[in-house]
Amino acid sequence: MPRHFLMCRPDHFAVEYAINPWMHPEAGSDRDLAVRQWEGLKAVYESLGHQVSLIDPIEGLPDMVFAANGALVVGGRVYGASFAFPQRVPEGPAYLRWFAERGFETLQATHVNEGEGDFLALDDVILAGTGFRTDRAAHHEAQEFLGRPVVSLSLVDPRFYHLDTALFPLDGRNVAYYPGAFSAGSREVLRWLFPDAVLATALDAEVLGLNAVSDGSHVVINSEAGDLQLELKRRGYEVIPVELSELRKAGGGPKCCTLEIRGEN
């Protein structure tokens, strides 16, 4: 089934501050290269038959390109983001306004959360990360608003500060993940929920190989995640590697750039 994605062109992308372990402002960044790589990702989605809508980038918000952090959309309802760091706080209202102007039912969160950075929706459950950015109270708030069960998972490695850096849904019922990113109890939960999950190696996790997007048949993934690509191919997925090295300087990959719009009227 074709998906509908919201993306934001990185016209103002730069690594100007450090709010995660991937960001090193002193190393510099190349906005033109980031735009070219982002355009390549957008073209991949369109070639697969998916719809891509765009939100206008706002000057002064260099991380707005990471659209996944802007909201969680399930069943046509939009749970808005409330960012942990002041540098990104204005992104939340901008994304929520985009949806409200198009007739979506929206909720401005009262608890800190970073959208699909820490919420990943499957068919019957929403997986929710906590430990670095999203407050556990936001998990309950999202569940009450969206009417879907939410399973909390604790992240313990600061390199994987968002759930979408450590896990991605393969389809509506299975996932791929890196066990080392999670607490012992959360690993047990994942083993119980997903006994046939794809387990990523540390090397693939460290190149943000799990910040991937799957439509159930195709997996769009960072090109450097070699072992994970081989395992996905063995499982029958068509793997589409992309190069997003410039955006990774800010801790982003394919999923970070991609907010899925689910359940439109």
C-alpha cells in the first residue's frame, strides 16, 4: 500500500549546536550536500509510489529537516511534539499548525515528547521510547488521545537517544532492533513481542542503520549498514541503500527525515 510521508527540505540545515552525541559543530557541515542527499531520499519514496508532502522550512530551525520528530499521526489524529531542548521547541507548533490547517484533529502535548523519534506505530500497538528525550508520562497521554495501546521501552545508550535510532518496524507486526540500546527489562519485552525480530549488530547501529523506513516490502536504509542489509535481503525485503552522511552529522537518517501520515479521512 502506498504511504503518505511529510518531509522538510533542509534549506537551513547546519550543525550549530550539540544536543546529541553525533553533533560536533566544530567539524562543520555542508548544506548543499545535505539538500542533494535529502532530495535523493525523497526521489526514492516517489519512485516506490509513495506520496510526499512538504512543510516549509523555517529559518533559524536547522533541525526542522527531521520531520519524524514533529508529531505522531495515527488514525488521522495528530499528537504534537513538545521538544526537550530549547533550540527545537518552535518546531512543534509549526508541525502541529501544518496538520491543523489541513483539517486533522490535533493535540498539543503537555508532556515532553519528540514525535516519531520516540513513538513507532505498528498495526496493534505503539512502541514508545523513554530515557533521554520523551517523558514516560507522554506515553500515557498519547495512548489516551490516540486510543491505541502504548508499550514503553527504556533506552540506555546516549548514542541511541531516540527509539527510531535503535528500532524500526519492518511491517505492522515485526521489527528490527539493536538490543544493546535497551534496558534489560525492555529487551525482554521486545523478545516476547517480536520473537522473529531482526537483530542488528553494534556496527550497523553505530551508522544509524536502524533509522530506516520500511513499507513492508522495501527498506530504505543508510548505505553503510552492510550486515543489516544482508539479513533483510535474506528475509525477503528489497533493500534500497541511501547516502545521508551529511544529515547524520546531526544524528539523522532516513526515518528522521520522514513523518508518516496514517489514517487520513
